[in-house]
Amino acid sequence: MAHYQPPKQGKASQLIDVVVLVILTVGALFVPLWLGMAGAAKTVAAPVTEATWEALGQNAAQAAKYEALGYTPESAHDLILARFDYSFSVTALLTMIAVILLYYFLILRFSEVEYREVISEKFGE
Amino acid sequence: MDLWNWLEYGAWGLSALFGLHMAIDWLKTDSTYSEDVLTSSREGELEAMAEERKGH
Amino acid sequence: MADVDITSQTMDGMGPHGTKVGLLRVLGPAHVWALGVGIVLVGEYMGWNFAVGKGGAYAALIACWFAGILYSCVAMIDSEVTSTVASAGGQYTQAKHIIGPLMAFNVGLYLVFAYTMLEAANAITAGYLFYVVAQMTGHAGDLDQRPFIILVIMFLAWLNYRGVLATLTFNLVITAIAFIAIIVLFLSTSGILGGGIMEHAALFEGHELPYGWIGVLAAMHFGLWYYLGIEGTTQAAEEVRSPARALPFGTLAGIMTLLIAATLTWYVCSGVLPWEFLGDGVNGSVAPLFDTARLSGSTALVWLLGFGTLFATLASANGCINDASRAWFAMGRDKYLPGWFGAVHPKYRTPYRAIVFLVPIALIFALGAPLDQVITFSILSGLLGYTFMPLNIILFRRKWPLETIKRGYEHPFHPIPAITLLTLCAVTFFAVFLGYGTQLVAMIGFYIVVSLWFHFWRYRFVNRGAQFTMPWPKPRGY
């Protein structure tokens, strides 16, 4: 099999390739941020009006630690009561699974095609 | 102006110094050596030599 | 050729003014340990406690151990493959030889992103530390953190630029100090030396599993943070004196160190800090070991853990610069990226263009993005990398069974570690989905786009047969 001869890449073309990669990278991180879809925020579902350590569900030892850290029941209120929301939709879960499987299928498939070419050139036919 | 203000300026200055040193050395290196020498590193050099030695 | 000593430090067949300039073989097993543990240890000083917030203290311990199993599998699999494929680029080069070019390109990007993001996270944390210390010493007004963030990145990049031996010797010293600080904190607060201040039972009362079992699953997301980066030891492969021995040794010693450090960290922090405070890494405990020291009432411990935290962030950022630039360099050398990056400095023998190029990238993320986003980006890239590893080892054993290539280290019980690893990765994907589903999809979307870009455009510049550099026999089934 004839050996594949890659073309020489010019300076300008090299530069363009780098710029494309950087833009894609920065985009992947910042686009979810800009669209406001990023992150899992904690929320306080049931606020307590008269904040005391007991009302916040803290026993004596726990309350003592918070006081040592410089908190009062009022200032610790949000910190103690905020919770994550772990409810999710099955559709979203299935979408994620599909995207991951598609991704691995894609790279394994293309890799295999490229790999066969590498092996046949390296070891000869 | 307390100590921390000076440290802020110090940090800016040192950052510039380190950056400048790298940039100058980089440009000097690129103009002293040819591109072929600089990019002559090849993967698997060690393995290739070990193989060659076995063969002799 | 009989006088060629392949372990020579000064003459590796590529003299500085000869025709070839390569990386310098100067490192020993201790440097490999320092590289691996140095990157990760910062995870015990900050970040792991988000796992407590996700599911409570017990959930964080369960996640710590399951993530420990995940990483033990990673370390064993990695040790076997890398003791055979000893090359800068690490998992990238493994993928190139075992699965194929596109997989290799993806793995190379996982590495660069995981490490560059981690480097940015470390710089942010270091900047925050300076801020806290300024407050504690009575600085009026807010300290500008930016010059300190930039200084950390610039100084460490400069150190990396100047040579790998000094870089990793520096890492060895500061990593050892940070590790000893954890041990000292454990000994002096647990009651082994002097009075103990642990109150696990009282602090856990009523809050054993605040979210139930789904919280345990969710905690796996940040459970990875206890160990993330240990796989980076393989990047040093072209710079260690005897890769087949030093890499498995350094990596396995590293994972053992981390299992100890992670469990001790969980023990002291959860025995002193209430879980709601400990679990909130933004408004609560940013640096949990440091906070534990503060509550111990000992000024010496506060200083020790303060320096421990700073050293851990520096060691980690330092190792990340080292690893990310090796991976970037290796891809440039193969023309997976522009060949310009494949250059080695003739005097310092470092991949200097890759090091310089990644500085502004790290700065963009350190100065422009919030910490938990940066950490999540890093964890996701790492996770994709761990998912690749079981595929890698299964194909490696199938294409080159044990008798066909001599391995420096053979991992036991194959394929159980591979299957375990794959299962734990699936669990972690679900955990990430619970909190950061959008990022996960955005991230994979990114990798799909760059994969298409690589396959249909970039790959034309790559030499086909020549990129397979290992002196191996033809793989089975081809």
C-alpha cells in the first residue's frame, strides 16, 4: 500500500486551527453560563421565622460549633436550611444517556477506520 | 498604603518580570535555532534505541 | 551501538547541538510520586467537601471510598499500559496505539482541559487565600486578588519553562509538607496526642443521610475530587530515568498516600465541622482543613494548615502546568495540533511553546469563570478520560495478550478492575447529571464538534504509519 504523504501546513493555517480550537473551548465553558443554565443552586424550601438553634434542628454540640465559627441562628439560617433539588425528568436523563452513547459510538467508529489505515501502513499488507 | 498594597504592586511587577523573561527567551531561542532542530523530538526514541541495541 | 546507555542523563542520543533535541531523562520515582500526589492533594484542602453538601457526611465518606476504588482501578490499569507505552502524552499516546487516532485526539484534549481547569481553580484558591490572610492581618479594604492569581500562574509557568527537575523537586518538597500537615492535624486533634476534639456522634445526630440514598449517589460527583489527577503521573514518562519501574511504583505509592490522606481528612473535618457548614464550599467552609485547625484553638496548627493549603494549591497548579503542556506538546509533535507546538527548548529541554501557549488560556479561566464551573469542567474532562481507560485496557489485552509484549507491571484480576471502573463511571455520570446536566451535555457537544473537525479536517496533516512508534508486533485481529 502506498504511504500517505501529509501536506505541509503553512503558518497561517496553523494559526487558524489554534484560534478555532480556543474559540470552541471558551464557548463550551461560557455559553451555558451566558444562557443562565449552569449550576445547581441550593434553595431554602421552608424558612423558619423564629430562628433558634432548636428550630434549625441543631443539638447542643452542633450549635456550639456554629457559635465557635462566629454564627448566630439568624446568620446561619440560610446556610443550614438550603437544600439541593434532586428531582429530574426521565426525558432529560434519557437524552443525556443518548448523547453520551452517540459520542462514544462516533469516536470509536471513526477511530477504528483511522486505526486500520495506520496498522496497514505500519505493518504492510 | 499598608504592606498589602505594596504586595499587590510587587505581585504585578513579579508577574510581568516572569512573563517578560519567558517571552524574551522564547524569541531568542526561536531566532537562534532552526525550526528543524527545535521540532526534532520524536516519540518512542527510547524504544527505538532499545530495539536497535537488541539487534546488534 | 553497545555503548548507548538508554538511562543516561546527559547523553540520550540527542545532544543539545546535535540533530535532535528531546526531553531530558532526569526524574526518579519520588518525582513521579510528587507529580501525582502534588496535583491531587489540594483536593483534600478544598473542594472535596462539596460532596458533604451533596449528601451529608456519611455520603461523603461512602463517596470517598467508592471514588477510591475507582481510582485504584485507574492507577492499576494506567500502570500496566504506561509501563509499556512510556511516552510524554501519557493516555493520549496509549489511545493512539491501542484504540485509534480520533480517540487519542479526544483523550489528549481531556487531559489538557482537566489540567488547565484544575490549574485555574488552584490559582483562584491561592488568590482567595491571600485575601483571607490580608483580612486576618488587619488589611483595610478589599485586597485585589488578580495580581496574586496571575503571579501564581506566571511563576509556575516560568519554573516549568526553566526545566523539569527543579520543577518537580520543588513539588516534592511542598507536597511532602502539605501531606505532613494533614497527619499532624489528625494526630493532634483526634486524641492520639493530647486532648481530642472529635465529636462525630453528636455532630451527625439527626443528619445521618439528609438526602437519603440519592444523596450518596450525588456525592460521587465531588467524590472524584479527593483523587482527581493521580493519572497524570504518566505524563512524566519521557523524563523519568527508568519508566517501566518508576511509573508503576510512583503511581501506586501515590494512590495509597491519597487513600490515607482522604480518609484522615474526612475524619478530622467531619468530627469538628457541622455538615451544613462543611458542605458549602462557597459560603461555608472554603478550606475545610484550615477551618478545622482554626477550631482546634492552636495557633501553630492554624499556621501549619494555612501554609499546607497554599503549598497544596501551588503544587497542584505546578503539576498541572507540567502535565497539560506535555499532552499539548505530544499532540503537536504528531501534528494532531499545529506542528509548531512540538518544539523542545534546546537548553532547558522543556516543551516551551506549549507551556507559554497555555498560560493565557489558564488566565482566561482563572480570571473569568466562577470556581464551581471551573471545577465541574475539570471533573467532566477527567471523567471522560476514566471512561476511556477500561475500553483501553480491554482492547490492549485483546490486541496484545500478555505473552506478546513484556509489561513492566501486570495488573491483577483482569477484567474485574475494568468492569468496576466502567460501572463507577456510569454512576458518576448520573451524579453529575443530578447537579450539572446542562454542562455535561454542553461539554459532550463540544467534544462531538471537535471530533468532527479533527476527523474531516485536521487529520490530513498527520502521518499515518509513522505515528505508531512502539516496537510492538502487529495487533491481533488486523
